[in-house]
Amino acid sequence: MANLDAEAKGQTRDGKDEKLNAKLEASGASQGIWKMTFYTPEPVAMVLQEAEQAGYAAKTTSSRLVMRSPYNTAETYSEDVAGVPMEVFRVSAYYMAPQGLNVVNLAAACPKGGVLFTEDMISWHVPRRVTPLLDGRITVSEMHMGINGQRLDRSQVAARGYTLSTTDFHIVVEIPVGSPDGYYKSHAPDYQYHITYFVEPMLEVLWREDDTQDDNRYKVLFPIMTPLMHQSPQIQDDTVPETRVFSVLLGTFLHDVELRNITFSTGVLTVEESNAKGFTVQEHSLANGSKSFSLQVPFDADVVMYDIIETPFGLPVDLQASLQDIVLPIMAGTCDQNQFYISVKFGSHGANFKAIVGPRELTAEMAEDYNFYENGTHLSLILPYTAKDAVFELLTAESVKSRIDLLLLDRANDWVLADLYLACYFPLKATECRPNGTMTAVAVKVESTRNLKPSQLMLKDQSCIPQFSDDRVAYFSFSVDNCGTTRTFFDNYMMYENEIRLSYNNPEGAANTSPVDPDYRQTISCFYVVNETQTVAFSAKPRTYEPAADIGTGQMRLSQDPSYELFYQAEDYPVVKYLRQPLYFEVELMHSTDPHLELIAENCWATLYEDRTSLPSWDIIVDSCENRNDSYATIFHPVVSHSRVLLPSHIKRFSVKMFTFTKDDEVLKDQVYVHCDAVICDTSSQADGSCRGQCVHPPGRSYSGPAGVKKRSEEAPTQHAKGRSPLGQLFCLTFEYFLQVFTFCHLHLM
């Protein structure tokens, strides 16, 4: 249930519209709610009576408006926020107050996912910036976690082993599996004993929107249940042949397990009936709250082999009495980053058993594939986690959980001598974000979607199908500017997002009748820091000669001296320079071997702030030449070939004397930001404009300053002989290649 509570204020009319007031009075809403507009996200309007019939509740007081909405109504919709699915409810309520008609906009967003599991830890991810509730930038002032609706203080969180932390995009709550604030529950799918762990954490966040200064409190109670965890009850045979009584102990089980009946070879008996026949059945409670069961049956009973089956789960047990000791095989398994390692220690019957790996009996061909080794007392297997007989249980952002099942069966009657269910997490990046604007994604068929055909998966654009697929995996590789990929900007980040979906058409065009969930979805996202993108793409119109720079990067660096051998590193910034001390800049086109390309530093300027269009500003290079209005003009330095410089035309060097911005003889700020625009030219072309060369003006053309690049400050900066000012922290390059322009903001030089 979503609750929306707001103070009774909003957009108010003066109440002079008599027709509207008459309409409201006729609807019975003259002093209450008139109508509501729900956003799905398309607007849907209802009067109060219609909304109540749809299951909503709303009321007003003298100072508040409260709305309640059930989950999953027709007027809610789903939205992914930073990779977390959210159920969103948005409504505008119109109601009458003494001063006129008021409108209040309300929104609620509840997470439906964002939980990752390991064998020992639950990680709950909540978006740090819940975009359906926000319009601008926010500042988080408080974060609290709790359990069952009760907030915990820091000491309680630490004592329980919980953690509350943040990343760039999420608030993360971590809870150890088995914490005393939750509880375990037994399950029995397919007559196998499993348990789950249930806990209900709470997250409470207080934030302030920077543009409104309003405080917002966001509280989420989120019940979490782990996936089924398979448990193998232990069977302890305590039979002493001399006593002529079979004796077996089964355990351990959770407190919610109850033994109801026992299936013998001659039929089913309840516990009471078994005791009446002289079979002793007992329940044993352990100190940790778990329990076990014991059964004793005389040798002269009318059963000699029997199965013990416990409802709602079943556990087959075969007992055999012998005057000699019987030792069963013992299996163990481990994992590394890529493989399962399984070892078997033989029992008293040696290797006289059948090995079942996954669904198949181990054959000589399989043994060769799985590095089978046997020495008379032990055998071992090494299987890759992608082995055909392994199954994928779960895919996360950084790993895949794979499981292998191994059974050892008696050759005579197929009794289970030993079993091993080995599951491990293996490193696998579901999504990779490459700096050249390419995304790759992997989709795998997990055990819960066993009817899925990976070849039928696609992206949002149905023409984008896997580059590779087999019966278990589909691999996608695509550019962020196609295949239906969406782009979202927030804060200092840019997010590209797409979705792997299920196609309903097979290659022959017939309808897909596979019972796979038709809502199969796998969201894939890439985040880029906007002012750290270092990839520049080059392209051109068809012509006689095509430059070879298909993909390249550029960088701008500050040299420590005129030799251009040593450059300042990222950790050196901000660099402190005295006024009039020279600064040696180098602009370079990287990762291109085309000798027909030349880099031209077209326009460079300095500002007080990071924004390249901010004022005041001062020109350093204008139309590829020094600023003629500057008494300390920029100096261009020649570039010659040597071991580091293979193509001098790809590098430009210039120096400028350090200055600062002043007004009325007062220094405005002690930092300066330098920005540059550069162009990449084809030296074999006869192009005019900047591609004439560095500081080459056409005949008859006089200097007129940069056109449309920036504006000078109204107060021109002056240079002073005293004081010092550190260099700024951002360089931006705009590479222009014929008619296509790519902006490149580079933080390698801060």
C-alpha cells in the first residue's frame, strides 16, 4: 500500500468563477476533493467517487491531504531507476478550500527489486536519486536503516553485522543471512528439503532538493526472502547387528518440520501406527531450536527394506545389516574462478558404483572431457562451470552462479551411496561498457527459464539480435547510438540503457509456443562521467582520399619545461604558478598513424569557472593564431620528430605567461580554467578556414577575433607582477572534422 501525505497548499484560484463553484457544489466537493488526475504515465482523470470505487482512498484536513493506493493498480506503472525496477504512483488532486481551488501533485515510488544474494549476504540496492520523486539535484542529509519498521542506531547496526553505505548511484543495505532479526522457513518442492530466510529491512532517507530547499523524507519497508537453499539431511545408521534392531537417525530439520507418516515396503504407517507395531519413532529437540528424528525397527518385523518419507518433503533411506563394517564413499568439492573440482574417497566397496553427473551417467567420453582421474582409493573430476551437465542458477552484474550435481549409485539396486550438490559464483560481467561507445551484454539461460532459447532474444530494436548464441548463452555487442538504446543525463553522469527481451518469432516466422515467461526482461546499463569521456570518433563525406583516423583520442598536457619531456601528472594538480611564469601546453592527436592528418589548435581561452561559456574570459589563441590584443602574446613552438614524436603534424605546442583575472585591482579568483577547440585537417585538401595551417591567414583577410566561440568579459583581465595563482582544473577539446563536430572534455589534465 502506498501512502501519500502532503500539506494542503498548491496552485490556488481566487474563487470568482461562479460556474466552476456551482459545478463543484453540485458534485459534493465544495469543501473537499473534487477530482484526481492519475499519470500512467498518460493522464487519467477521475472524480472522487470513481477513485474510491477503483480502490483508492483520499481525505483532506485543515492542513493536510492524504491518499492511499493499493499496489499494482491500473493507474500505477513500472520504471527502471539506476537499474532497479520501481512501481510508480503519481496523482494530482484538485480540492476546494475557503480561498478557492487548490491543486497538489503527489508521487510515490516503491522498489520491486534491487536485491542480490550470496550464500552468506543479502545486498539491497535502492536508487540514491529516485527520479520519479525529484526534479533537480539533491543533497542527502540523513540515512537510517531499520528492521520491521523500527529504526536502528549505529551501535545496533554494527552489533548485528549490518552495513549501510552509498555508491555513486545506490544506497546499499547489507544483511548477513541468518541474522536474528529474520527467520528461516522450510519448503519441499519436488519432495526435496529446502529452506529460505526471511527478513524485512527498512530504509529511511532525508534529502533536500537544491533548487527548492524543501526537505523530503523517503521511507521504504521491503520484505526480502532468499532463494531456496537446498539442504541435505544427514542419515546416521546406528544399527548394531547383535541387537537384531535397525536403528537410524535423521536430521537436522527446522522447528517447523513435522514427521507425519513412514512408507515401508508393505505400505504407509502413521507415527502412531508405527509405534503400535513396536517400531520406536522419536523426535529429538536440539539446543539451537532444530530437531531430528530416530526410528528403530526389529529385524523380525515384516519389512526388511523401507523408505522413510516425510511430508511435505520426502527422503528415501535404504538400510542394510551386515556383520562387517560398511564404509560409504565420501564426496567433496571446491571451486576456483573457472572450474569445479570434485573428489571422491572410495568406501569399503571400492569403485563399485555408478556416477551420475548432472542428468547423465558418467561415460568414458565424458570422463576424458572432465579430466577424470582414479588411483584405486580416490577419483577426481575437473569441470568448467560452463560444462554441459552444469546448470546456471542466477546471473548477477558481476558473476554467474553455476551448480553441478553428482550422485553415486549402487550398481545392483540403484541405492544412493553419496550425493553432492556444488554451487559457486564465477566471475562474469553481464554488461561491459567500452570507452569507444560500445556496449556488450551476456544473457544466460538459468534453471528457472529452462525452456528459453537464447537465439530468440533481442534488444529493444528487434533487428538487433545476438552476435552469437547457443543453447545456453546469447552475446550482444552494439553501439550506444542504436538498437533502441536510451540516454539519460543526471548530475555529472550520462546513462545509456537498453533491454534484452524475448522475441516471439522463430527464424521461419512461426509463432513461438514456448512456455517461457513472455515478460522476460534483462536491463543493461552503462554509466559515463560526462567530463571524463576520452573517445573521439572521426568520419568524413565520401571523397577521393579518405583519412585513416576512424577512431582516435586526443589529450592536452602541461609540460614542466620548454623541453616537453616531463609533464605534470593528475596527482600534481592544481599546479601553482607565479604571475608571468610561462606555461607550456601540448595538444596531441593520439592513436592515429595517418601522416595526411594535421591537428590545428583553433581557439583557446581562459575562464574563472569550469563552464567554457562563462564570463569573464580571455583569448589565448584566436582563429589558430595568437591573440593580437594581448601584450603577452602566445608563442607557438616547433615540433620535430624524435623517439616520442613520430608524426609532428599530430602535435601543437604553445606557451603563455601566467595571469589572473582582476577587477578594480582586486583578484577575482585564484584559479584559472583553460579551454581549447582543435580541428583535424586533411593536409592533401585545399580547404580554406582553419585547415590552412597553424596561424595562416588568407590574403586580404584581417583579424576580427573568434566568431561565436565566446564573449570577452566586460572587465578585461590584467596581469600583475606580484602574487601567484594556481592553474585551473579542466581542459576541453572540440575536434571538428569537416561538417561533424565532437566535443571532448578531458580530465587527464586537471
